[in-house]
Amino acid sequence: MVTNFTWRILIVGLVVGVLAAVCYFFIEKDEEEKRRNAYLDKMRNKVKK
């Protein structure tokens, strides 16, 4: 099977790939921020006791 890749298809694929990478980057940062906040809350509770 032969597929014709036009410039339009390649550019759309590139844009979709970049958007996916950006979304993945920000989702990863959100998870890391939640983990850090949980750790800080745990430390604050230790200090209060």
C-alpha cells in the first residue's frame, strides 16, 4: 500500500505531536506539584504536634 504524504499532512502531524508533548509536560508538572504539596502538608502537621 502506498501512502502519499503531502506537506499538509506532515504539518498537521507535527502540530498534533507538539500539542501532545506540551500537554504531557504540564500534566507531569501538575502531578509533581501535588506530590510536593502533600509532602509539605505532612511536614507542617509534624511541626504542629
